Amino acid sequence: MNPTAAYIQRSRDILTTIEAQAQAIQQAAEWFSQTILTGRMVHLFGSGHSRIMVEEMWPRYGSFPGFNPIVELSLSFHNLVVGANGQRQAMFLENVPGLAGRILRNYDLSKLDSALVISSSGCNVVPIEMAELFQQQGIKVVALVTKQHAEKSTSKRPDGKKLSDFADLILDTGAPVGDAMITVPGLDTPVAPGSTVGGAVLVNCIKAETARLLTEAGHPPRVLSATNVVGSERAVSLFESAYDEHAHRLAKLYQNVGIPSYVSEQAETPTPQQP
């Protein structure tokens, strides 16, 4: 079997693994839709290449507001590879204890929120601490991992705990140990990872199920849609309204964050009506 045929076959196996998780996908969608219906946000976090799943969820065509993509460039800026802002630094930083807390210090979290934390190995410190901190705030955490890889990996935390230890629900990308899926004759290391395939399918299944639940609840989402599907006027209207809704939701995460100020106190006090 040539590499292309082999990769396609392995991807079909991944789809079978995901199909078996239909009930868990539905549970995640139920938590996420409940958060969105309250006017709050689903927090999305992934370091390294897990950032791909965050951006797949929102904002892009076929997605809708209600999600807070937390993307730290220091943990996921890969294109320079070496030198300043290089990959070595990113890999170092994603295992620095306390960084997750500094990131979340920027938000006023609520028990009405929910979260999706992505880490193929589930063993790097920052995503583990992120999930731990979310749970401490009473927030439901969905972890997206590669089960086989995570089980064979060693946590970078001194206590040995992994992302799965701080998850209310665990989803499996279906990729193999080490992620790479194809063996090439004469090459002693496999190539072509599979977790991105499984992760993208999982988050889009969740997205679709969440959209269904929101629509059934009487609040159909404002979906970013292409002009050649909905027409130019409708497309512009959807983009503008979706971005505005995102801003309105995000404002709630900043309004009362941290130390109170006269500004936050004014926000809590209704403005007197003029006669």
C-alpha cells in the first residue's frame, strides 16, 4: 500500500473511533450550548499545534460566536522555528508552572462557563494547569487528547497528573502513539500525524451539535457564511453581527475582572433614567 492509500485508510480508522464517541460528543455540545444560551462563553485552549483546533472552532466559515479562543503566541508561534520566538522556547514555556494562572488572570470566570482544552499527549504543564484551574472555578472541562499517545506518555508535572485527571469528559482523536501514522520503507521513523484529522472532526461534530441545540432552543447562531451560499448582503450581515456578538460576550469576561475600580463599580450600577 502506498503512503497516500495508507494515510487515507488510517484516517478512516480515526473516523470509526470518533463515531463510537457520539454520546460524549453530544454531552459536550449540551454543556457548550447551555453556556452560550446564558450569554457566557466556552473557553478554548491549546498550546503548540493544538492551537489548530482552537482556531478551527472559531472564528472561521461555518462557525459562530459563543467561544473564547485563548491562543498564546509564546506557546504556539511556530513559523520562525529557530532564533527569537523559536520552537525551543515555545516547547519550554508550555511546561512552565504558573503560566496558566497568569493567562486566566485576564478573565472574570463563571460557573456558567465551560471549556475545551486540547493536548494530544495530555502531559504538558500549561494545558493541565489550565484544566485544573477551570475545574476549581466550577467550570465543566472537556479534554481532547490522543488516548493511546497520552497513556504511553509521562506527565511533565511532578505529581504525575495529566490533562485527563482534570476533565469532566474526555474525547479521543484516535491517532496512534507518537501521532505519526505512516511507515516508509527505509525510513526508521514514521511520518504524517493523525491527531489533527481526528481533532478537526471532533470539534466540528461538537460545533454542529451545538448549533442544533441552540436552534432548537429558539436562538439559532449567527454563522459566518460564504457569499456564494447566502448572498453578499446576508454574508456581510452575518459577519458583522457575529463579531459584534462575540464582543458583547467577551465584554462580560473583562467587565469585573480582578481588582474592582470605579469603572467596574459604575458598570454594576444602573444608569439613572433621564426625565
